[in-house]
Amino acid sequence: MELVNECTSSPKRIVIIGGGYVGMYTALGLQRALKHEIRSGAVAVTVVDPQTTMTYQPFLPEAAAGNVEPRHVVVPLRPTLRHCRIITGAATAVNHAARTVTVSPIGGAAYQLNYDILVMAPGSVSRVLPIPGLAEHGIGFKTIGEAIALRNNVLGRLDFAASLSGSSGKDTVGSPGRVSAGSPDGDTAGSNEYDAARRRALTFVFVGGGYAGIEALGELENMARYATRYTPGVDISDMRWLLVEASDRVMPEVSMRMSNYTLEQLRERGIDVRLATRLNSVIHGRVELSDGDKFDADTVVWTAGVKPNPMLGNTDLPLDGKGRIMCDATLAVIGTPGVFAAGDCAAVPDVTKSDPAALCGPSAQHAVRQAKQLARNVAAYIRGGNLQQYRHAYAGSVASLGLYQGVAEIYGVRLRGFPAWWMHRTYHVSKMPTANRKIRIILDWTGGLLFRREVVSLGQLEQPRIAFEKAASQG
């Protein structure tokens, strides 16, 4: 593949790989800190990312549940970073010895982008294990597209089950002979094909009990409960919601008290939580768990962790055993002058802990806070100033479990229900970039208080050409 060399020598060239939390917040910080240098042409900031938007992932569960308009949880990079150059393409390699980044723009030839200072923020990707059938039948929960698809799938399965309610000759609503999808035995002998199809459609499996899995499960189960009001033939008891977690606790990122508290709340809602259990297989939608349970499910959601972006393997930067870039507490890459990193892709020492080997976890809170310090340190590096260590103060954790439901632990005080849910929303809307998005999200919430909840599936978005192709085939 022929590479085109792009080089500009006059300004100090800062290249940021990644337009997520760290990339966008760092670019925002540099726009402010280096305002005069950027306007005078002494400094040029370039952001490279395959997407043109930054997704605020803590709001993905609310977007999936219909509480927030999906467009409002993404921030367009170009209008937000007006003084930066945005390249829509994938950074596929870094050669720091030559100070170049290989960029593959969407639909174009790859070329080399030169830099003086490099900020590595490519983020992470889903950590998918080689489980039979997972690639074909599982769905992730890391992008806005996956959140919308999951919402459509859940509502679509409710509609499908309702359409089968009368197929076996039983009454549509309240049939005493109907087999419940909540039955622990997914292979009930004697069930006809319609009962089996209903059980499969109304069984929802989430694999991974971290923040992403807990909040996605909580929001979507809450949405589906509400949707049964308008889905004759499907009762709340017909649905089976299952959380599979390989460790012996949920939400390992928080204290044991909050973890146990969250587990209690989920089980009180009838959600089947399987701890110390693994997904062994999901071939043809047949779920097999390590505890021996086997059943059919149309919906299997994979939220079992993340791993650093694989593109880091195509760099000459120092990586640790988990494939993360090795940094010191100032977010500078060890032994590599002019390179900084933060977020999920970086191994950053946690100086607030007594253990010298302790590292900051891969969370949105760390990413946003690190980005602000990173912008200050890059500005100081350019001006010959001192770099400051990244240090954070842990105030607590919040998690949403659905509309008006949540758990929180703030400065040791545990909250549940509405207060915790309100704290969750307040914290995250305060961290949402730009006043534009803050206002739009608050308006979404206000509309939700004044009007009935929207439970509309837009499944046609996933295959928009089907109707046109069918019409074309019929002449």
C-alpha cells in the first residue's frame, strides 16, 4: 500500500489519536489553554478518529431505554472542536522513532501524519471471548448503534411474543394453559412450538456484571415492564431476565457494600443473577451455562469487560502485560518524550493508594478527569513548565437501575431508589460536554415527566433497504 507523506514544519504539531472521552476533552482543554498559540499558528491540534462524534457512554442505557434521545448522548467533534483539525479515519500504526502516525481515512488511501507531540487515546474495545456462537448471536453494548439495536430487539421480541399468544388455540390474555417464560426449565416437555418460541423470545440474557451490564439490564428490564402495559398477551411474569457474572460479585469497581446492595435490588425485581457462572456456548441461540443450565434465548448481550484498542500492538510505544501503554503519574509515556496517554488504553499509577503497583481503573470518571490534567500537562510541556501528577479524590459511585430506580454510595452514605437515581442523573449531566447537549438531555427528561414513556421500536433502521429491494424485485 502506497503511503502519502504529509508534513508541516512551522507549527508545533499535536496529534490526538481518538475522539472519545480522553481525546475530545483533551482537545477541548488545549483549545482553551493554548488559545493564543493556536490562533497565531504556532500550535496545530489534529484529532484522528473513525467516528465524527464522541459518545457519552454512561447515558447509553438511558438512550437504549428511550429516556434520552440517542442523538443527544453523542457530541459532534467538528462543531465542538472548532480550532482543531478533525480527520475521520483510523490510526492504524505509530512509529515514534520517525514521529509518524499511519492514518487510514474512510474510503481513502492510507498516509502518514507527522507530529511533534502525540496524545494516545484510542480507548478500548469489547473483550470478547472465543465462546461458540457468541459472535453470531451476541450483541455488545459499547456504541450508540448497539444501544438502539438492543432497544429495538427487546421491544421487537415483546411484539413477536404477543403475536403468538393466540396461535396455540388458547386465549390471548390470561390463558391458564400458557407456559411462562419465567419457568426455570427452558426445555419443558410437552410445550408446543408456539410456547417454545415465546419462551425463547421473552428470555433476555446479559453476560457481565460490571457497570455497563448492570445499568443496561436495569434500564431495559424497567422499560420492558412498562411496555407490557401496551402489549396484550405478554405479562411481566412471562419475561425472564438473567445476569451471568463470572466472579462472585457484581460491580467489582465499587465497594462490597454497594455491590451487595445492588445485587439485592436486582433480585427483588425478580432478575435471576448467577454469580461465579460463565457462558459456555450460545450456538443457534441455545444458551449453556457453566452451572449446567441450558435454555433458548433470542437476546444475549455481552458486557463482560473491555480491552485496550488492538492498534496499540502496531506501535513502538512501551506496553504492559495487558497491552496498555505504560505511563507515569503525569500521564507521560515512560521513556518516550513527547508522548502522552490516558483512559482505557493507558496504565496510569493511582497515587492516591498506598500500593505502588495500583493503577487507575478503566472508567469514565477517570477518563474525563485524566483528560483535563492531560491538557494542562501538554500545554506545560510546550511552554517548558512542570508536569503535574494525576490525582483524584474518590467521592463514591452511582448507578441507575431504571426509571426512578438506582443505587448510590456517596461519601459512605448509601442511597436507593429515587434519591440514588436523581444523583446518577445529576452527576452525569454535569459531566456531559457542551451546554447544548446538557440542555437537550434535561429537556428529554422534562418531557418524560410530563408525558407517557415512549416504547417505540425502530427496527427498520437496521435494514432500511429491505422494503425498497422487495419492491424492486416485484417489478
